[in-house]
Amino acid sequence: MSSRIFQGVIVQMKEATDRCIGVVDEQGFVIASSELATIGSKLDDFSAAVADTQEALFTTTERTYKILAGSAARFEYAVFVEGTDSISRGICILAAIGMNEASTNFEEKHNKAAFVKNIISDNILPGDVYVRAKELHFTTDVPRAVLLIRQLNNTDIAVLEHVQNRFPDRQHDFVLSVSESDIVVIKELASEDASDEMCALGEELVKSIRDALHIETVVGIGTTARHLRELADRYKEAQVAIDVGKIFENDRPVIHYENLGIGRIIYQLPVTLCEMFLSEAFKKNPIEALDEDTLDTINRFFENNLNVSETARKLYVHRNTLVYRLEKVKKITGLDLREFEDAILFKVAVMVKQYLNSQNGNKF
């Protein structure tokens, strides 16, 4: 299909110059040309010259070449113009611009993956979604999941290929590289209620990437998109899931937007409002007045649903020892964690403090 696109540009440029214009592939074979008889032939001067240069624009004894932009790690095609003078150079640059633009427009119009990427990036108007979907014979109203895979610490392009191999159905599932560290998976679902299934899939991806490439990742999952136009919002949800999970669930590699709970609300609050809330919640002393051992005791108390006996057993302490520690918390903060309302207030306040520390780059 690329040769037809390039030939179309060459036909339009042919009347503007008497120089031979064409395109070669990476092996030097002519795939499009203003002189039709040369199509299929190999230009030996190209193979020799391209091996000795790192420049996108270069000349041989016979022609001027310019490598065309592409998504691959190395080039796929290069445009050539007969001659090595400044006129040939100018024609070659203009021809490359025209061919790159024609190729990009064709990809956007006829490539489903490019279409989906434009949707999640908000690079297409809502009204155009219907038109493009019809052109591509794209089903608009089937449920789809959006998974955002983020590489941590270090990044490797091999992760993209690894994930692509996990989703071989390129007509219904799409794997898109959106940044150096982020990969988005758009997966078509059999039913809308698939959050548990997607969490399990996310965990499988994290494990397989770690085992195969030794790279740690985290996966954020948005709610189910019921229509193509919802994909952009679900992508934003997946981003929020990772950002919020990093604050409140930093030990979990897979975070679903539906499971963020109150952390999602806190994440959307202004910093000044959070600071005001903390000062009102801890009127006697700030939360920093509690040492780490006391905070650990409080966390275990919450994990055991405010059950004094069960918490004491898990901490291997006497029940009265735990009661004494809780009394100490009450004395310092003014909050009795054995009372449900005070416990809720304290729990929310701790999460607010975590959020503020994340904004300031501090650890709680």
C-alpha cells in the first residue's frame, strides 16, 4: 500500500521537474518512480552510501537521498532524486515532506490503531468519531477495557513488543505506545462486568513482563467503556488509578479505578482545603506527634476492624497493653479510635496527610 501512496505523490510532482524522482526500500529496491521502467530495480549506490552515513539527507555520485520518517527503530524507505546539485537537494527535501504527509494521512484514515490512539489522546472531534468508525468498519458500541501499563525505574522498548504478542487480534484489541514509559491496551470485552477479569489480566501482564524482561511495571485500569467516544475518559481514569494508587496503594501493582474509594475523592481536593481539614481534625497535636510504633499499632487496629482483642492477638500483646496504647493516642490527638466516628475521622486524616506528603515529595 505504501508504494501506491508514494507513486501518487510522484505523479503530482512529475510535471514540476525533469529529474527522476523515486522511493527505495531499505535494501535499495525501487518501489515507486517517475520512470516506471526503474521500478523493481536495485540502486547499488544507495546500499553502499547508507551504510557509511548517519545523516538523513546524503548524496552519492549519481543521486540525492533522504530517509523518510517512520515508526520503526531504523528507516524503511528513502526518497531519491537524480543529481547531486542544490536543485536535486531541494527537490528531494520537498518530495520527502510530501510523501511523509501523504503516508501519515493515509495511516490516520485507514489504520484502526491510529484511530484509537487519536481518540484516547483527544486528537479527534466527537462528531468525527462516528464518521471515521464507519469508514474503518469499526464497531462503536461494544464494551472495551482500557489498561495503562507504566514501566517503573527503567524503560525498554522490548516491553511494547512483549505486550503486543499477548494480544494477537489486531482488529479487536489494540496495544499503543503513548510515551517512553507508558503503554495502553484497549481490549474488547464479552460483557461489561469484567473488572475482576481485567485485574487478573493486569496481574498476569505485570508478572510476565517481570519474568521475561526483569522490568517492574504498574497497571492502572479504567471503568468499562461502552462506546468508542468514552475511551478518552477511561484512559484518564487509568492514569488517575496509577497516580492515586501510588499514594495510597503503593504496594499494589494493579489498581482499578473502581476500587480507589475515598482516595479518589481526596486526590481531587485542593491542597489548602486538605491542610485546613488536618488542622481541624487534630486540634490538640498534629499527627506528627505520633511515633512510628504507635502508627503501626493504629494501622493494625484498622486492619482488624477496630477489634481490640483480635488486634492484640495479632500484635502478640496483652489486651490491656493495646488499650493503654489507644488511650495514649486519645491523649495526644483527642480522638478515641474505639469510637466509630473518631476512627473514621482519623483514617481520613491519615490519607489526607499521605496525599499532602506526596504533593510535597515527602514520606509519611
